[in-house]
Amino acid sequence: MAKRVIASLDLGSTKIVALIAERLDNGKFNVLGIGEAPSEGIIKGMVVNINKTAEAIRFAVNAASNRAGITITRVNVGLSGEHISSMRFRNYVTITNDDHEVSEDDLLRLRNDIKTVNITADRSIVHIIPEEFLVDGTPGISQPIGMSCTKLEASNHIILSAASAIANVRSAVERAGLEINEIILSPLASANAVLEEGEKDLGVLVIDIGGGTTDVALYHNNALKYAKIYPLGGNTVTNDIRETISVVTEEADDLKKKYGYAHPKAILRAEEITIRGIGAGAGSKIHTEILTQIISYRMAELFALIDYDLNQAGMKGKSKAGVVLTGGTALLKGS
């Protein structure tokens, strides 16, 4: 294929999106086609119905392929879910070539050595991300190739997943008639899409609030320092509204999007909203302030959890460049 084309799948809890793009010479991408389908087989980032997920993948990919005029067989796939965890691992290799210069082969030896780390059988390594290299004990090296030394060390951030979660994603994609090129942690994909290199260097926190999950990634000194996925998102807020005022899910989601605010102080237009509802509740009213309170309680809980976990990990205060919000639920008024 003459064009340098890549295809990606975002397996969300609300919708599945397929994207086909061409990589340009300047490193940017030209989007050729996008397709999406409702997600009925994924809950909180986890595949719970392989057949329904495969059907949605097939629909989204076909739509993207028709618009792009390109048939694809391989895709990069985003991975999410609260089963994701991480660990840090430090390892080293000795440099034994005649000129004692670090080569690509030495970096490969470092990476292969990490793969021998002792993890339980129900976990799989998704990413091995070097935070920094040390050359004969000197830290802070980002690119050691060509440097002279006798010992090359690496401080690594290892992202782990439940092995069953990856297996289910793979089964759904293959059942849709595709092969997986690479599995990518969703917070990393979000960060690469919205962050600038200067932000990653200074320190920045990305919070991607989706339908079923909220993905968090913190970068500092151009390295991923922290990542976590929370089983809370826009669908959680919708369910809170549904349960509190006794409306069907579709109307709860509509109320959230049209009239809801993330925080009471953000309310621009206070009004009474007529609820369509069914049965005895049809035609009743709810005030904007009450609706916003329901939403803000859940948003406050989410951000309190993130703040607590960052503090526990010793990462609070590292985001000197601020916080970047993304994801569908980040479109709530007042976010």
C-alpha cells in the first residue's frame, strides 16, 4: 500500500469508534475516515459480550473504510478498565563491546530482561516505558545510544493488565475479522493526542472522562509517572440522575447533556425543567440546581479520588503545566 495508513479502535463503554488515517511526512496525520457504533458489549472498559462487541467493531470499521475508500485488516486498539495497574522496575546490562558504546542491541537486552520480571499468571505486560536511563550511575539520561559506559541501567514504568481482559479484546477484534497490530493503554493514547512536549516536560495531568471510565495519566520530565483508570464516568452520572428522579436512562442522559452543569457555581441559567417521564411521574418538574447537585456530587467524588491517589503516590504538585480535561463527559457545562 503506497499510503502509510494506520487504523485504530477506541473500545468505549458508550460507543466504539474506528479511525483510519494517513501518516504524513511532517509527522502529522490526515484523517481519511471515521466510523462509530453503539457499544453494547462493553461495561466500564471491559468486554463483557464478545459477539456484541465484535458486531459493533465490524460496523464501525466498515463505516470508516467506506469513507476512506480503504480496506483494513490490522488495527491498533485502546485498552481501558480498572484491572489496569502499574509497577516500577529497575534493571541493568553491562556494555561489553570493544568501544563500550551503548547500542540498539543493548536497549533490546534491557527490554528483554524486563520481560523476565516475576508477575502472576493472571497478569500481562501491556507497556514497558523507560522513565530514565543511568550511564555508569549518572541519572537523567533520556537517550543513551552512542554514550560510553560499562553499565547501563533503566528505571522503568511497567503497565500491567488482567490477562483475561486482553484475551477478550483480542477475541472480539478477531471475531470481527481483524488482527491487532498493537494494544495501547487508553490514557497514553489520550495524552499523545492532546498534549504538547513542553507540557510533558514541565508536568501535566490528563483526565479523560469517558462514558464508563475515567482515564488519568501524569507526565513529568517527558516521562509517564502515573496512570490509573477509574470505573466512573458519564454513564455513572446518568445512572445517578435516573435513580434519583425516576426517569428512564435515555431521558436521564438527555437531561444531563442539555441542562446539567458540573458545579452549582457554573449555572448560567436557572430554570425549571419539565420531565417527560412515564406513568405518574410524567409532566413533573425539576430545577436546574437540583439536577446540577446530582451531577456535582459524583464529579466531586471522582476528583477527590484522583486527588487522594495522586497524593498517596507522591505525585501531587507535579503537574506544573496544569490539568487537561478530555473525553465526552468533559463537555459538561462548567467543567
